[in-house]
Amino acid sequence: MHPARALVLGCLLVAGAASAATSVVQLPEGGRAVEVVPKGVLCGPVRGGWVLSPDGRSLKPPTRAEDSARTLELKVAPDEAACATATDTVVVVATGPFPRIDSASTTFFPDDGRLELKGTGLKNVTIAWSGLPRGADAQGKALEGEDVCLEPNGPSECAVPVTPGLPTDAALSWRPAFARTGAGVTTYDANGRFLDDEYFRLRPGRTVLTRPLVQSSGVDLSKGPGYAAVTHSEAIASVDCGSARCEVTDGAVSIRNVPGVNPTVSLRLRLVPRVFFARGDALETSVAETLPVLACPLTAVDGTALRDAEDSGLVMRLDAACAHDPRGLLWTVNGVRTRVERVVKVPEGTYVLLRTRGTDEAQVTVTATTSRVDGTVVASETAETRPVPDPRAMLELPGHGSIDFVPTNRPAEVTVASNGGQGRFVLRPLGGAYTVTTRDAATFVQGEATAGGFVSLRFGYRLPTLPAELATTDLFLTSERVQRAVREASVPTNVENLVEFICADKDGHDETLTPSRPHRLSYAMRNTCRVVIHRERLTPEEGNQEITLRIDVTKSDGSSRGESHVEQRLFLRPKGEVRVIPVQGNLGQYDRILVQVSHVADESRYALSTVDRTGLPSAQWTAIVRGGMFRLYTMATIPAGLYRATQPTGQLAINFGVLSRLALLNNEGQERLLGIELGLMGLGLVPQSGDIQFPPTLAAVLGLGLRVPIGPGAAVGAQAWIAREFRGDITRRTNGDPTTDTVVPSSKWSFIFGPSISIGNVGFNL
């Protein structure tokens, strides 16, 4: 509360308490003299502008009273001589000038606790109130109080707070500034006329109600006349409720004889004169309200009143106090008769499952009557409907990721969500299309073996919060908006379980080779290798498999053995027969056998994980045919330039020959770099331009050669040979000098070395 307002009210309360034992006379400032005591005299002197009449009985108030002299306490004696011993007193108060209040423009807001005054001289005017509230929240205790207009809103307006909840006919009164109230207080106006309490009675021109007038949400007719609680029954002049009978009582409207065909009662309340109901900025003189008839308290269970759901279930709850048997009542939903499918009684009430045809309206009105003839409304409820939720299902093969079809050879786990609602969707089986199983709180779906084409999954909508068996009852059935293919689910299996690579060991016993490891085969058993496809190991749960088989045989020189090549695309069905594919061709020493098996990358066939995309399973086997430790072969050699280290030394240009080479082989059948070479060479086939002339000659060579392969049958290298030359004499150029010896002494044996290119590899392994 405002501090100044609290101070003024405190002073009034103290003054009121003091006046309880002493008479008080109030005169407005500047008013005429008024006889204060009919007998005796007032003992003076007076101060502060008060004027005592010569006869000692009348007082004239000051024109403008000072705060210290506004109130005087004077002794009353039979005569002036007795003033010294007088004990009787009288209190005189100089009030402020009387205000001019425009009652017709004054507005009372009882619900908001506010009185808006219009007039002049309103500052410090006191407003007092008293009333007994009536209505739904009335406590039966009178509300009394007073407050002061301290700071008017302009020269002609002032809002004074009052106690909220006062009745519209509350007693309102005003007092001038600084005036007192209570027993023994006499007030005069400026002309000296006596004023009674009726003079100060304040009758507002308008009383405005801002709180809803009708407080009841329904009319209970189960035990006789119904009552609709109202906040201000005293403000209701008359009430009309159509074909029913109704009348205003203290704090309520009594309603009876409601026709059973109408589950609602329409009230039209007309207000008394000068009382209005505020609806926004408009002020109305009547209030219309439509109330449902609740003979038995009836509630629509939240989450069951659905919109746009065909053949839907609506669950209603009757209060436990209702003794009617729901199966013996006539139930209607939006005026359409419906049947009772199930009734469950629990301590908090009776739950009734109504099977309806569905509705597309924003709300439903459910009514239960005794019969068509009697038509007595037992219960009625209007509830808002919610849009029907849509199921959102995801299918997943455990361990293999999500799929977009219904598998026929193995179950898929179903996870269902919805776009709203409080319930949950449960997958329902569909005969001829798929079956549903539950395991460890998970739901699985599997298409029937004979099913094909497309299907939409069908779901039942349930509300787990319902009691007993209602929690497992489908409120409605719905299907997905999309269709899924019904077909076999192929899961890429480990090809190592389906494919074996078998070769015989040196004793002729079959040996299953391990993939991803090198193996060595006996040369004698080189043609026993075969690939075995075990279709009988493929289970129906894994589905059809499509694989690619590739067999390649590579010779020791790196060239491919074409007759042994196999590349097939195989379609494997579960529980098929064993198939054997031999490695063809007559294999040679150090032939390398490579077997590769992999799945065909077809996402339309396989259910591939969307999380672990490391690739489809594959396998590879490698085997090498054993061979000799040495290789002896013949090759053609073209040394571009050889150097003869034996005297006379020199360069031998353009040489050609045929050599036999003996080289040590490694475990892969590849020859070592260094080998022993023997053969015939044509040396110095092109004459040189130096002083020494080497005649072209044939030579037998023996020595070591270093060879590096550069392709099939080709190599580059360097060699050092001892040569036996089959030639004539080596001569020297004389340049026409007859004294120079033309023959150069030389041996037929020489040591030569240099680079060369070799072509050919015709020979065998030892």
C-alpha cells in the first residue's frame, strides 16, 4: 500500500477508536456556525481560527484549518464557573470541503477490487464499503474496509482500491477529507444542516463484472435439481434455460426438468439495471452460457478421442459414485449411436470402451441416456479430438542394418514411432502376407513363404496407461502410407564357408587349402586341384547368394596360362548340390594358381549394413607348383659392345651368339641374377676404326653372366667370358709404311666382358 495512504488510514482508525467514548461533531471548513451542545457551555478558549459564539454553545469552523487545530477537544460545563471542574468533553473536527461526486459517471469493479470516481474535490475523500459476497467462492464472511483517494488522476477522476470479491449491491459510502466515522459522530454541511448516513451513500452509475459469471463446467442432475454456481447471483434479474426450468438462488442457478434429448443446457442470464458484464471492450447486459448435463461425472480418457480414425475406440471414465451399468445405457457419439465393446471397473471409476465409426470433427460429444423412451441423461461429455497419429516403422536385420522390404526367409526387427499422441503402435499380423512374433520385448516380422508383391504394414494403436485389458486393446487399426516389397532377404555370407580349394598332397591325399596363405604343391599332383562350391551349406535364412569365381594360372615367367583361366558368375540357392570346378590345363613347374571368390556388389539383392560398410565378404587362395632348383635354357644374345682384355686389347662392336645358361632358381621359380653361360658368339662383326683390326670371328665362350629380366623371355645383363677364338691373324694398319709389321702376335684364347641383351628362354628345370 502507498505510504501516505497507510498513514491517513492509521489516523482515521486511531480517531475512530478515540471517538467511541466521546461525541464528535464534524463541520466543513468555511461553513456556518453550528450549535455543538444544546445545554451548558463550551469551555474555551478555542484556537486555530475556530470561533465560539457569545452564548458558548455554537462553533464556527475556520476558513482553512491548520493541521494542529483541525481537531479540538473541548470541555462541556453547565456554566462558565464550572469549567474548571468539568469532566464531560466534546470533539469538534474541521473536515475538508465537501466533494462533488458524479454518481452517474462512477464505475464499480467488484471483481477487480476498484472504484473509479468522477467529480471534483476528490483528494483525500474516504471511501468505505461493506458487503457479504455470494457465489462459488463466497466464504459467508462480510467484507468491510475503507480507503482514501490520495492522488486523483487529473482534476476529476480518482481510482480507489476496494476489497476484491464484493457483491454488486455492496454498501458504499463516502466521507469528506479528514472526516471520522463511527457511533457518536455527527456531521453538518457548510450551511449547518445535519447530515445522516443516507446522505453519504454512494450509488455507482455502472457496476462492471469482469470475472466469468457462471463458474460451473456442467450441471449434475444425478441427485435431483442441478445447480450452476455463479459469482454474483444478486446481479441476476432473470434467467432463461429453454425447455428446462431454472431459477436464481443464493450463489447459484437451480436447474431441473432437463429434456433427455438435449445433453446441454443453454442459460441466458439477464443482469439487473446498471450492472454490466465486460466482454473485451464491450459491456453486455446479459450473459449466455451452454453447460453440459452431467448426471454422472464422465471424462474422455486423454489420448483416445481421435480425429480421422475409422472404426476407432473411445474410452470414457464414469465416476466411481455412478451406480449405472454402462452396458444397459444408450450411448451416442455426436448424436450417432455406438456400441459398448468392453467395460473395466477399477477403484477410481468405470472405464467404458466405445467402438465408433470415427469422426472428422474437432470435438466429440458423448452422451449416455437410460433409454430411447425415458431419455434421461445419465452422463454427457464434450472433448476435443486430436489428429490421428501416423506410424513410422523401420525394419532392421539384426547385425546387418536396416532394410526397406519384408523378408520371407528370416525375421526382421521392427521399430515403430509416431508423429504424436500418447499411445504406441503395435504391429499386427496380416494373413497371407506376413506373421508377427515377439521375443525379448522386441517385435519381429517375417513374410510368408508364398507371399509376393507389395504390402503395407498394419498397426494397432494402444494406450498403455489404460487399466487392465484395455491397455492391450487396439483403439484403431491403421496402415503405413508406403508399401514394402515382400521378398527374400539375402545376407552376404562368408564365402570361406561356401567355397573350398582342394589339392592332393605328395601322398595323394586331398588337402583343403587355407585362404590368404601361400601353399606349395607337389609337381606330381599339380593336376589334382579343384574348387568345390558347397551350396548345401547355405541356409534359407541367408538367402540366395550371387558370387564371382575367378581362376588364373600364371607361369614362372609371368605370362598367363590361358587354357586354365576360369571366370564365372554363380547364383547359389540354399540347400543345393555340391559343385566341383577343376583347375584346367597341364600345369608346369612353378605355375602360380590364384583362386578368387567374391560377392556381386548388388545392394538391391543384399541387406547391407548402413553403419559398417567395410565391403562384401571375399576370399583368395594362392598355390605354387613345386619345380627344380636349376634352370638350363638357351637364349640368343646380342652384346652391343664387348671389350677384349687380352693383348691386343680393343673394342669388339656388334656381336651376336647363342648361349646356354644354367641358373639357380628361388622358391618362386625365378632364376637368380648370376648364372653360368656357355655358347658360340660371333665377335667383331663390324670392323673397328682403330690401329688394331680384329677380324670377324666365331668364338666359343664360357663364363658368368648377370641377367635382369625386363619382360617375358627378355633380359639385360653383363657377362665375363673366356673365349676360344676361331679366327685368322690380328693385323695393324700401316698407313703405307712398308717397314711396319702388319701381323700382331696374339693368342686364340681371350678374356672378354661387356653388357648384352638376351632374348628367349627355351629350356627346362633341373
